[in-house]
Amino acid sequence: MRNLLLVARREYLEQIRGRAFRVSTILVPVLFALIIFIAYLSGRGSGVGKHIVIAAPSPGLANAVRDEMVKDKSAKTTVDVVAPATAADRAELLQKVQAKAVDGMLWIESDGGVTKATYTSQSSGDIVISSRLSGALNHALTMERMTARGMSQSEVDALLKDVSIDTLQLDKQGKEVKSSGIGSYMKGYIMALMLSMTTMIYGMNVARSIIQEKTSRIFEVMLATAKPSDLLAGKLIGVGAVGLTQIAIWVVLGVAIGGSAIAGPLLSGQLAVHFSWTEGILFPVYFVLGYLLYASLFAGLAASCETEQELQMYTPLAALPIWLSFSLIWLVINDPNSIWSIGASLFPATAPIIMMLRMGSEMPPMWQFAVSIAIMALSIWVVLWISSRLYRVGILMYGKRATLPELMRWLRYS
């Protein structure tokens, strides 16, 4: 035990004092905050300040579409109307679009009582404008048809008045509480991202440490005073403690920033993000379990590799469960209690990330947490048992490529 703690202390202090730890602790949250902020600004700015032309056979329809488009003052859309439009007008407008005099043209035509519309622009990514034009056109057509059937304008406006929907969620006591879909998504995504990132980074740190010590042959000196099992356990504990320290620093900074006046306007309304005590307790539990699972896997993998380049070739395979977890993000957020979501949250390789996503959407039953943690603990024991035996032999093997039959012999030898 004494040697194990000495190795853990050495690994912890060596990494915590390193420049890479200080730089990553500061830069990683700053970069992610910058990325989220840029994505937020780009989302707000998409479709803003466009200059479009609406061409229709009926001036009334064209002006009705124009009125719907300019209702949103924040979009700052400039809308010109050409009505009634002819084939010559279409050719002229297409030239304007090509010359970038206007951003796009909505061409509306009626054939036998059937209305058809096309939107032409130079960019295929005018998704926001296309969506707004579609809504405005359908709204204007509905108003025109209802007015043609004898309804007054006030009656039409009353029937077509938009209704906003407030989202509520039932808590454990069966009470309705206000919820935010965007906030739930962001919370689950942030927790999953932090867990996957730190788990992979520090799991790889264990593997790189083994490769470096193996190539420098320092193990031959260390094995004179410590058992291989103590060296491996010390590495896992020491590097894992570094990860928990870094996460604790991020959490403290996040709480401090979240309570400041600057973050108040951002973390309100649809972007409101709230963390419960249950989430605060389960996050480090799943971090430790996920880290031990991946770090044990990386340790056994590193012991069978000769160089760091060879280790990096296997890294994408080890990261497959994490990619699989994030590929299920929309399924889990939209239906956290589906059979696929529950199955992925019980599968040990994907359980940490999927559980974070499920907690962000809807808190799973406690029995699922208990089963998930028990399966992960059993999986860690199996992987650690295999990795420790590969580690005992592999750290002293030089110049011989570890094939599958060779790895099986290592397991028998140890």
C-alpha cells in the first residue's frame, strides 16, 4: 500500500505541476465558452439583413407576404414587391440575383387555382429565409382564401393569431414545474462532453506514461522496489485524481461565473440551466467509473505497444463507444426512456455519457443507476484483471510485436 500511494503521489504531483495542466485548465473552458458564444451569435445572425424580392400575379398576395416578412424587426429584412409579375420580370430578377443586387427572389404563380412558389438565390444554404418565406406565404394564402369566403379582416386576424407554448415538466412529486428544452439539452450535452473529454484525456495520459517509462526502461529500476500491480494502481489513482482536480476547478469557476451579473441574462429564459444535487453527486461517480474503465483499457493496450505512434493507431478504436454515445444524443434527449436509451445507459462503455444525457432530459429511476453502476464496476474488475496481467509482462518486453497469440501467452504466464 505504501508503494502504491507513493506512485500515486508522484503521478499526481508530476502532472499537477506541469505547464500542460495549467494551460488546459484555463484554455479549455475559455475555448468552449468562445465556441458556444460564436455558435449563439451565428445562429442569431443567420438570415438577418437579407434583401429579397417577392414576385406574384396578385399585388394583394405579394404585399401580404411582404407584411408577414417585415413583422420580425430583428431580422431587418428588406422586401421589394413585383406584381403582377411577367416572364420578362422573372428574367430581369434572375439577373439581379446573379449580379448580387438582391439576395434572393420568391416567384409565386397560380395555375388552375393551384399556387406554386420557388425561391431562387445564389446560396443553397438560405435555410432560415426559405423557412420564413414558406411560413409567410402560407399565412398570406390562408388569409386571402378566408377573406374570399366572406370573412372580415378582424375575424381572419383573430383566427390566425399565434399562440406561444410554455413547456412544463412533472417533477418527482407530480407537480408541474417550468422547463427549458434548450437548457436541458445544453446541460446534458455539457456534462457528457466534460466527462468524455476528461475520461479520454486522462486515460490516454496513463497510456502515454506507460509508453514513456517503458521506452526509457525506468521500469527496471522501479520494479526493484514496487510490484507491477502497485505501479499500475498508483498510476490510475494519481492520474484520476488530477482529472477530478481539474473538473473541481471548472465547477467552481462555472458556479462563480454563473452567479455573476454578466451571466445572468444569458442563463435565463430558454437558456436557463439548473443542476440538482443528484446530478452533482452522480457526475463524479460516473467520471471515476468511466475513467477507470478506459484507463484500465488504455493501460493494457499501452503495455502491449512498443511506441507512442503504435498506441495512437489503436486510439480511434478505443474512442468508438464515445462516438457511439454522441450519435445517440437526439434519440436520448427526445425519448430518454426508450429501450435504446435504457440499453445504452446500462452498457458499460457508453453508460457514463448516456446517463449524463438522460439526466439532462429526465431523471432516470434509481434502480437503473444502481444496475448501471454495478455493471460498470464488474466490467472495470474484468478489464483491470486482464490489463494488470498484460501489464506485468508487457512492461518488460522489448523488440517483440505483441500478436494475439502472444497476448494470450502473457495472460497465462502472469
